[in-house]
Amino acid sequence: MNNKWIYGLFGVMAGATVAAGPALAAGMSPELKSLAAAANKEGELLVMWSASTMGGPKGAQVFQDKMNAAFGTNIKIKWAPGPSMPRMGNRVAMSYSNGLKSPTDVYMGFSRNMATLKKHKLFHSAPYGKYFPGWLDDRVVEQDNTLIRVISVTLGFTYNTKLAPFPPTKVSDFLKPGWKGKVATT
């Protein structure tokens, strides 16, 4: 595993533990201390996601501050604007398939996209249970220890009942003329 992949793994761990704060540094497992030291030595993490994902550049700054406080590191996170999660996953897969460097050190995406990307073997297996004993287990670590489920969502439609031209009852209702100019989506 090269440093970039270790570092990417560390970035995912930081994202999953942002709420832990400085208390984590005191109780780190030996495996996590070693991983944090390797990431700190590299010193930089490149993340690319849309401005509406995880707070965009401001969110990346929060991750940087919380990660450094939690792990006792001095890592600089560099955020770059990127496309939607599915499109970013496609860019990572295409780069990997062509022997190119990944455009991002950390990839976040929806579960439906991860299943497609898994076949490309983009994600490294890691001993998450050893990094965070008692915190991360089979309930959140998936796909042969390659993915961490941070949140689960049910996709659906939200609309203001006072401003809606009529209540939608099926997806095709949003294509009717009354909704023109009133729908926002990714």
C-alpha cells in the first residue's frame, strides 16, 4: 500500500470520527497511532468533491481542524471543486484503469455507486476494527473491510406544500408543465 492510499484511508477515518475531537488522541490504538504518523509524515490530503458535499471548502477546513486535533497531526487538507459523487467515482475508476494518479485521496459516494466501483478494486482493505476497537465493526464496515458506512439515506422528494403547483404522487408528475422552473436537483 503506498502512502497516498494510506493517507486516503486516514482521511476517511478522520471523516468518520470528526465528532470524537481531542479525546481520541489520548486513547488511540497502536495501529491507529502508526497510521496517523504515516499520514502526518506525508503532510497533505487532496480532497475533491462538489461545493454542496460535506460543506465544500469550509467543510474541508473543519475536517482539517478536527482531524488534526483528534489525531495530534499537522496535516493540510487541500479542497478542489469536483463533480457529483457518481461522476467523481467514474473519474477515480477511469484514472485507476489507465494507471493514472487518482484526482482525490478520499472518495465519498452513495452505496448504489460503491457496488459499481467495487468491481474495479479501487479500495484497499484495512483493519478498521483495530484502528477503532469497539467503535467500528460489521455494522458499519462493509465489502471486505474496504468501505465505511457513514450515513444511510432514503432518497425521495421534498417540496413545500404551500408553494407546490399540485401535490406530486409519482416521479413523472415533476415533468408536468406546472413544475417548470420550480425543481432543483443534483
